[in-house]
Amino acid sequence: VNIVNLWLFDLEADRNGGMWLASSIGLYYYKDNQCSKIEQVTASVGDMTRYDDNHLVAASIEGIYLIDTERKHVELWSGNIGVAPASLLLDPAMNRLWIGTLSGGLYYFDYAAKELHVALVENFPQQCVKAIKLVSDSTIWCGIDGRGVWVLSRDGSRMIRTYQEDPDNPLSIRGNGVYDIYYEISGRVWICSIIGGVSVADLGSPMVTQLQHRINNPNSLVNNHIHDLIEDSRGQLWAGTNRGLSCWNPHTDEWVNYFEKRGSEAFIILALCEDDDGNIWVGTYAHGVYV
């Protein structure tokens, strides 16, 4: 399928080998070289998250949707929500779907009561919330474009601390444009900045490790402008950047980079996903999807 002017925000694999694509022009399903639009889901789909093995939750400004990936059935959880979603986090223990917005701050949808609420934390930035992660079962980490990371209590009522770039502190994160956050159960939090590479916060230590592009060193991150980060089933980290794709093996400290040399064109990697066969699906800006 050839779709012009498509922004791809997220990819999710289902148990049948299909791929769900959240895009700027709606929700699509791809399998066996066939791509079809899910007509019940309207407007730009800013993000998706897994509900269980057979269901996804997707959100656009026109609604929140529960999608049965087996039957391709769509249930409307809520109609027009009045904010443009940029990131989602499901917290089943509290029946909440956290919604980071493009310019309206942080909200949560109580899917038991079917009610939308604004987060109660004071002075939360009214900027794009690109990433939300539940860390250590007690805090919510919000990556904000231009404001670093805000760490909130699990109910979103109070701010616990922030991580922001500090030129006078070599252990601070690099870059306040945080676009993705990845949490390891071991206690490390990977913070991806659009200009500063990857910073690693060890919750058991005040130290932060920084992974960055090193000039003329191919054994490094290909570019510091990072859009997406995943860990694959082998424990490798994949980073989608503004100029290609990087894979880091933390056991050997070796990097493999892809798409960095394609003539005069820069391959911008916006979304990553691993399927059940161990393949990495790569969603690009204006260059399609690669496996």
C-alpha cells in the first residue's frame, strides 16, 4: 500500500502475525501484504497500548477505543475527549488510562466509570507529553518535550521530582526534549532525548550513564535525536533516531547502525516493534515500514 503524507506514531503486533499501525490519518491493520483502514477509529491516532493478549487501546481527539485484535471489533470507550493524545499508559490496578497530550498536559480516563479527568498535580507543563511509564509500581514518569522528566505519585496527585538537563551537573540527563522512556525491572530507567541521546538512571544509585553519538566512531549511537526505544527478546536495545536506526548490545557494548548512509536522504525512524518471530519492524517518516 502506498499512502502519501502519513505520520506513523506507533506499531503493535498481534498474536496472528498482523501489525496495527497508529497514524496521522487513522488506524490501519497490516497482514500478508494487505493493509486495511479501521473505519470506526477516526482522526489522528496519537498512540496505542496493549490491554491484554487480544485487545489494544487506541486514542485520538475524537475518542478512546478498545480494539479486539482477533475479531477486528472496535468498542468506543469514550467519544470526543477534547484533547489530542500523544502517549498512553494503562494502569489496570487503578482502572486508569493515562493520556499525555500534545499541548494540554496530562489526563487520565477512568475506564470503569467512563470518566475523563485532568491530573491533579499542580503546575504540570502544558506541553507535549511524549512518554508515560509506570516505574517501581509506585511512580509515573512523564517525558515532556522541552521539560525533561516529571516523576509523579501513582495517582498523579503530586510531583515527586524532576530530571532536567543541568550544564553544571555532569550526572544530569542530556537534553530536555524527552521522547521515550524505558523501565527495566532491575531498577534502571532509560531516558531518550531528541538532542541528547540516551541517559540511564539507576534507581539504586545517583549515577546516570549517557549513551551518545561519538564523532567518527561507528561503535556508538548513530544520532542523538531519538524518537523511539525498545528492548528486544535478546536483551538488545534499539533506538530510532533522526538519521537511522541503532542497535546496542549491553553485554558486549557493541553498536550496529542501519540506514545511516542512504545518499543524501536522512531516514527518520519514528516507531519500533518486535514481532513473535524476533523481527524488528521499523516505521519511518516518509520512507515506509521496514522489517
